[in-house]
Amino acid sequence: MIINKTWSNYGRQIFILRRIRSLGIVLLSILVVGVSIFVISRVNNGTRNERRELLRIWNDGDYEQAYEFSKAALSENPVDNFLLTINGFSAYQLGISQINNQNTLNYINESIFSLRKALITSKDEKIYYVLGKAYGYKGREYSELAVKYLEMANNLSYDAQDIPEYLGLAYAAHGDYRSSVAAFTQAFVPGKPPSDNLLLSIARSYMAMEEYNMAFSYLQQCIEISPDSKSVILARILLAEVYKLTEDYDNAQTQYLSIIDDSGENAEVHYQLGEIYNLKGDTTRARAEWRLAYRQDPAHAKARARLNI
């Protein structure tokens, strides 16, 4: 009886210990889960606060701070779509504001890298839009990609008024001048005068297609409505080039002389005037104009070549 009673007490103790241990495990599990939820909640709240702050910086137009903020955050979250998008957009904005071409290219390359990664998890039309414009800044060899992404943004009906103009420039760089003119034409806004750049770009595309009458029309329009003297001079230089291409050398000569009379000395105009005199067989006057071009701009490569300098 004593033995049975002893084992009975021992059994109860074991049972109680097991119950206590089980309860401890449950309480520990609850504590761990609770702490985990608390930590995750704090992290998520911190992340949300950081995102709100980054978005505020971006919306305020502080692109440099947005770029630095997003770049630092990407070191910890390299595939985060939001961070990649903001980094790509801010790098693009910084790139187009640079004076040095190499600095521009560095930012543009970083913009493209981030936005291409962002496209892995998002098909946002604004990403296509900025990516297309970024490729446009990389030059002729990337014009096909510029066209691709701008067309994707356009097909998704992204509301950006400058898409047709950028698309026209991309098509022209790619050598598809017919599509270039079609895109440029879509940039016209009823009741609003077209920009100088738009008129000059359309004229260049028509010149490339050897449709000189159409080019002449857009150049004349630019000359008549532009308030910018530099745009007017450029339009008149292109107009003289149209005359030259159509072998109307007298009108080309008149146009170049008028530019000098109205706007003063210009190395490129003197060089082109020399070319006209050369085509007309007056080599003496041609060399005189090339010398004037060289004096105006000693680095003018074509004038130096004509003078064997």
C-alpha cells in the first residue's frame, strides 16, 4: 500500500510537471508570436513611413534627394518596385538637367537600369514612358528601343502631351521619317501655335525624304511665327539648304547673305556661303568665305578642311 501510494504521488507530480511544461511552451510560443508580430508591425510601419516620406520628396520636385534616398534604400531592398521606380524617375530628371554630356549619360544609364528592373514586377505605362524618353537621350543606336517603349506607353493611352514629339524624334533617329512626320503631326494642338522645335523637326524629316516643298512650308511657318531669333536663324539656314538641295543656288546665296546682314557674323553661314560659291564655280569667293568662317571659329572642322589647315 505504501508503494502504491508513493507511486501515485510520483505520478501526480509527473503529470503536473508535464502540464506546467506544456503550458510554458504554449506561453513561450504566444510570447514569440507576439514579439514577432510587434517587430513586423514596427518594420512595416517604418517602411510605410519611409515610403510616404520618399513620395513626399518626389512630389515636391526634390529629385536629388529622392535619388539619394531611393538609392540608399535599394542597397537593402534591391528588387523593391517602388524604390526602383522612384530611383529611375529621379535619375532621369537629374540626367536631363546636367550640363556635362557624360554626367547626363551616367544618370540616364542608371535610370534605364532601375526602370528595366522595375518592369519585371510592374507594367506601369509611366515606366514605359520615361524609359522611352531615356533611351532617346542615348543616341541613334538606341532609337529602336526609344520607339518601342514610347509606343507601349502610347498604346496604353498614357496621358503625356509630349509623347508624339519624342516619338517623332525617335522615329527620325531610327530613319523612319514617314512615321516621324505622322507622330509629329499628332503633337499639334488645335488653337495653339506649334513650337519652333516641332516645326523644325518636321521640316528636317521632310528634307530627309526629299519632299522639299513640304519642308519649305514648315520652315516658312517657323520664320513667320517664332519669337525666338535663334530658331529663326536655324530655320533660315535650313531654308537655304533646301534651296541648295534643289540647285537654286541664287536663292540659297541670297538667304545666307540676308542672315549675315540681319544677325551678324556666323561661322556656319560663312562656311555654307562658301559652299554655294564653290558650286557656282567662284572658288576665289568660296575660299574667302571659308577663311571668314575659320576666323569666326578656328575649330570649325569643315572650314579647316576646305582650307587644308
